[in-house]
Amino acid sequence: MLLSAVFSPAEAQDTLPKFTVEDKGGGRIIISWRNPYPNLIQLAVQRSYDSLKRFSTVYSTTSPELPVNGFSDKVVPGLKPYYRIFYVMQGGAYFFTQSKRGTELSPGSQGTVKETDSRRDQLDAELVDAAKGVRKDSVVYAPDHEFHIKIADTLYATLITAQFFQFRDSILTKTKDTLYQLNNDTILLGVYVPPFTQRTSEFVFTDKDGYIVIKLQDADKNRYDLLFMEEDETPVLELKAIREPYLILDKTIFYHGGWFKFELKENNRIKERNRVFLAKDFSP
């Protein structure tokens, strides 16, 4: 969500490489900035829940050159994520801002990478203790205690203590997802969403004739869903439950040539987020 239309020059927004983070309550957080660089060509807002290192892009502006801009993020109420801004200048020079949390922090109280990693380690230890029924702060989790696993605002599963221990171990050792304990019986599953990349994909690519090819050798064993988008992430084409191991798409489906983003899901989990180029040598 662009916010440039509602900001006036008189408003006290920080100027890059600084930026402003305002927690409006209810899980709504406003990230805003002033841009003093006329040669800015790319800008992305990145978010991390658990530390100052594990960031993923949640917003990429289509108009990085605007002097005043912003983004409204929606997170689970009660969580206090960190944010930073990544921006690129003409010529290829790129920068990261320092990180900020969406809370009212006093200057210098954001915490170091070491401190925030320690907080993650402490949370992990508490989750292990909870799963084993260890007493913490005068609370004992019985073997039949129920843990409610949520993704955003949706209940994903309800597990008793022993089941939760196995689930937690699997998540932390086999995936890039993260678990957050919201209270004694509610656990938030933070599903890892990889950023868009721009490298050759082994699954979606163009052949020598310029057609987009989809190659999924195990499509008969796994469910694959594929979404093509414009660069501003406007949906263009969605293919659900692909069963063919090899598909060639007609160029006219895309109406124009150029770069298209795509998101490939395997069994409802994101497998790849990438870009594919369609040559501009046809007329729809």
C-alpha cells in the first residue's frame, strides 16, 4: 500500500538512510521515509520477526524515485517485528538501513544482532521445556496439554505436548519456518517466504524459441501450483494442480513481452519465487 498521497512535506518522516516505523496497534505498522536521492532505482522494505539477520522482503515499491513514500504492513497483533530498507542506486551501488522495531523504543535500545539472537535462543529453549513438561514461571505443561498452532489468524493444528515436541523439532531442523510462542498454549508458525530472485530456474524458463517452459518431473506425485505476475505483482495467469511434467505456454497468454514474476508452490508451500523473461517478438 503506497502512502505517498497522504504524506505532506511538513510531516516529520525520517530521511534515508533513516526511516520511520509507527505501530498503530492491532497489528498495523506504518513504515515511511523521505528519499533525498534522485538516482534511486530500487527500494524494498524487509521484515524480520526473530532477529536482526533473518529478513525477507515484504514490499517493493514501483516508484522508488518518489520523494516521500511508505508502506502499511499487517502482522499478527502482539508481534513486534524488525524492519529495514534495502535500496539500489544507478550504477549498482546498494545499501541497507539499520533495523527498527515497530514499537516505541528509546534511542539506542533496538538491540544488537547478538542480543536478538540470544532472545531467539531463549525462546527456543522455552519451547523445548514446554514440550517436555518442564516448570517455567510456576507453570507446568502436562503431557496432554494442548498447543494451538496458528498461521496468521488461522488455526493450523492442535497438538498435545508430545506431538508438539515432534512438530517443533521437525520445523526447526527441516524448514526455514519459525515458531513464536504467543502465550502458554498458542504458537505462531511463521512460514518462510523467500524473496523474488532473478536467476535461471530449473522449473520455469524459456526455450530456444522464446516460449515459457514448465518442467516438473514429479508432477504426478506432488501438487504444484504456479502463479505468474506482472512486475508490480498483478496476477496474470494461475495454474493449479499441474499434473503434466512438461508444459509449453503460448506466448499470447501474456499479452506482452518482458519480465514476469512467478511463484511456484509444491504441496501448498512456496518452492520458488523467481522471474522469467518473455521475448518481445510477437503480437497477441
